[in-house]
Amino acid sequence: MQVKNPKFEISAVSKKQYPKGDRPEIVLVGKSNVGKSSFINTMLGRKNLARTSNTPGKTRQINFYNVDDIFYFVDLPGYGYSKMSKEEKVTSGKFIEDYLQNGTNISLIILLLDIRHNPTADDMLMYDYILKSNLPFIVIGNKADKIAITKVDGEIERIKKTLGISYTTCLPFSSERKIYGDKVWEVIEEKIK
């Protein structure tokens, strides 16, 4: 997909702030510091559209990125950041849950995991929640540049086995190696038709 003019549109904390209209929404979920912002920047061919940080837990609201007035990337707050206060964790969890329950234009959920590690307990909870939502989703093993290319397929298989994935798409991704984006775009383009 040729992206021409992506832009940050709004940060929201409730349904009344979500963008109006019926554009498809591609939703990103994952633990803090799994690389959701870098994923957005890489997919859209921009360096700093989505703000990245070395400090986990920076995204505390739902961020909507308008992609050429065709669809939105929706970046949900990361989960599992240990230095977040209990109150902040509850608030972020509520934003995520409210959006997933009330978002009317969700076309695809992308669960980002760190390809180098086994899914955490929080990842497993999110995976189960997504399964129960009956919304379309895929799993992406991010940070594939951190391991040898020869090990990528094996790590994807390990993630699938750990989660018990038999029918859902599970793909590698890397913001550094831009060799995996085409397959992700294929899935997204199918969902935004």
C-alpha cells in the first residue's frame, strides 16, 4: 500500500472522543515497550509520526492515526508496565476494555508480542480476551531484527504453540529490517476493503 498523507488525529479516553464516521480501524494492542509506535511509523513510512520512547508506559490514551482518510491505526495503551501505579493500570485497562467493547469500526486487532520471549501472563490474558471478543485479529512477533533471520520462523512457531494458535495468522515484524511489512499490509488491505 502506498501511504501518502498519514496524520495523527486525536488522543481519546472515551467513546465520545473517538473520530466520527465509519472508517475501518486497525487496532494495536501489546505490552508496554513492545514497539507499537515503531510499528506504526515503519508501516506508514514515517520516522516520528507516532512518538516512541525508551521508557515504557508512555501511551496513556487511545491514539488515532488517520491513514490517507482510508482507515485508522488505533494505538491502545500498553499493558503490563510494572512501574505504573495501580490506579494508572486500572485506568489504562478501562480505556482498552471500553474501546474493544464499544468501538464500532474495528476491522482488525493486531496483538504485538516480543518475538524473543515467551508470551507473558498479561499477553495470554489479552489473547484470551481477543478470542472471546470474536473480532478478527492477527498476532505479530515484533523485534525480529533482534534475532538471527534463520531463527525467525522457529520463534513464530514457538509463539503459536504457546498461545495454542491453529488458525490465526502469526507473522514476524521488524522496524529495522523492513522485509516483513508486505505480508502485514496484505492482511490489513484485505480487512479495509
